[in-house]
Amino acid sequence: MTVPEEARPAEGTQPERTALAWQRTGLGVLAVSGLLAHAALSAGRVALVVLAAVVALFGLAAVGALAPLRYRQVRCAMAADAGASAPRPVAVLTGAVLMTEVAALTGVVVTLLLRR
């Protein structure tokens, strides 16, 4: 089955979609770390605020450094008609997302344990 020409994405939109996906992920990490910091400040837990700040730094790294880098890599790969896989940046971003999840879970567990 062939895809009609009008249903195909425009040439050159892949780098933009990739950059937007990286930015959304980084902004999601920042949002969760902001919620964690808010909850930690409300509960008066300084250690959790520090944890949220560390997670926010990883989110900023994803938004500020990895997204533009990945955008350039995909554009160059498309111009050269080559593959655009990048295991290292994906691993870094996956680590940042996992770190956010662990930090949020830690904050919830600590808050629940301290309420008892």
C-alpha cells in the first residue's frame, strides 16, 4: 500500500518534530521538579528542595543543550541522507526523566512517612 503524496509529511519537518519532542520532555522534567520544590517548601523539607534543584538542572540541560544539538544532528543526517540515531543523548534524557520520577516518588514517600 502506498501513501498518497499529500498525506506524506513535508520534507525537512523531521528535525523540527525531533527538536520539539526533546523540548517537551525537558519542559516536563522542569515542571515536575517545580511541583516537587513547591511541595518540599510547603512541607519545610530543605533536602527535597535540593533534590528538586538537581532534577531541574537536568531538565535545563535537556532543553538548553541536548535539544539544539539533536536538532543540528538530525538536519545534518537528513542532508547527507544518512541515519540519525543517537543513543547517547537519548540515554542522557532517559536518565533525566528517571531521575525526576525517582525524586518525585522520594518526595511523596518522605512526606507520607513524616505525616504519621
